[in-house]
Amino acid sequence: MDFRQAFDPFRALGVSYRLLRRAPLTLLLGGFLLAVTDLANSAEFQGRFGWDQIGFGDRIRLTWISPVFCGLWILLFPIHSLLLVGYPGALQRVMVTGEQRFKDLFQDRGLWLSMVLARLMKLALVLLTLLPFYVLIGVPVFVAGRMDIGWLGVTAAVLFSLAYLPVWGYVMLGFLLVEGAVAIEGKRPIEAVQRSWQVAEGNRLRLLLYLLVMIGLEIVSSLILALVLLLTCCLGLPLVVILSFLPAIWIEAAWFESYLRFALPAPPEGNWVDRAV
């Protein structure tokens, strides 16, 4: 399937919905495990606490919390990497045959180490792309502060950052497919980064549209779920927590389904999910 068709967000969402219904134990639980082991959520949680908005006692507590998050990162990063290998494999089995095997989620297929190294390489590259922001914001603010024209420094920092933002977005879109290149195409770390950049070349607008649709869906779905859960608060905390992850699970399944369609040819007898329409 060509890239444009494979990464049609509405097609992918429809197919992934059928896959989730077919294999709820494997794909819903696997998606839930992917979501809760994703350290981006932990980083977002920490980022919501402004040091200037909390008291001295809270600062002391957060000083102890940060090492805890570092420990969680060290613990969960390899587990999340294993699931990033296993989940696409489980999804592929359901898509092709209609069968689900829960143990597929933990099958590394000899790709776990490649996934870990590829994700660390991607993380390093992402951090490098963020360095110009610190320069573009910090230097004007520092210089203007020394000259007692702080407002001008803030204005310059905002303008410089906005000018760099398209460049940053262009580079980031080139790294989006690293995990899929490892888990689905079996690429080694450097090859995965190169493959991701190669596939994104000429397809960045399509990837951006895909992301915008998925982010919009997650926001709308989360708001609807929040309203439903508010009106039915008697469901109990465990069920509320699980339901809150449903949008992320659906989008995760759609993302890997899209890459599977693009990267792998359909079997001669066709995919089960297409016959099940």
C-alpha cells in the first residue's frame, strides 16, 4: 500500500477499531501497557510543576521525586522497548489471520536490543534539535537583561523561536518512524533512523496531517470520556483509569497498522481484517 493510502488517518482508525474488537485482550491490554510504560507521560507530569509556583516544602519533596522518576525511566524504558517490538507483531497477527496470542506482546524476535539502541539514538537526536531553542531564548533574554531592556529580549526570543519552529518540526517529523522501522522492518539502529528519514522525505505534510487528526481525536475523545465518567462516577476508579487510556490505545493501534500496511506486502490470500469488513 502506498504511503498516502496507508497513512490515511480515517482509514487507519476504522481498521484499528475492527482489530481492537477482534482481539481486545491482546491489543487493548497491550496498548494499555504501552501507554503506562511511556515515560513521556512522566516527563509531562513533572513539567506541569512550576518551581516558582510551589512552596519550600514542596521543593524539598520534588527534589526527592526527581530521582524516583529517573529510576522509573531506567526501569520502564527497556520494558516499553520490548512492548514496542511485541505490540506491532501481535497487531500484525490479528490483521493477517484474525488470531490473537497474548504472548506475542512479549516476543522480542531478536529486535529488543535494536529497539533500545534506536530509541536512545532518537532521544539524543531529539535533544540536539532542542538545543537551538535554549540559545535562541536564553541569549536575547540574557543580553537584554544586562541592558535593562528585558521586554525587547523576550520579544526577540519569541520571534527567533518561531522562526526556528518550522525547522524543528521538519527534523522531528523525520524521526517519527524509527520504532516502526525496527519493529516491523527489522532494521538495526542506524538503519532505522536512516529509514525513518527516507520514508518521511516527501511525506512530511501527510505525516503532519495524520498527527493533527490523531491529536484532535485524542483531545475530543478525552473530553467526551471525562464528561461520561463525571456523569457515571459510580463506575469505580479502576474502570475509570482504563477507560481514560482508550483514545491513546486506539491511536497507537492505528499508527502501527499504518506502518504495517506501508512497509509489508499483503499476503496472497489477503488480510483477515479486509475480509471482515
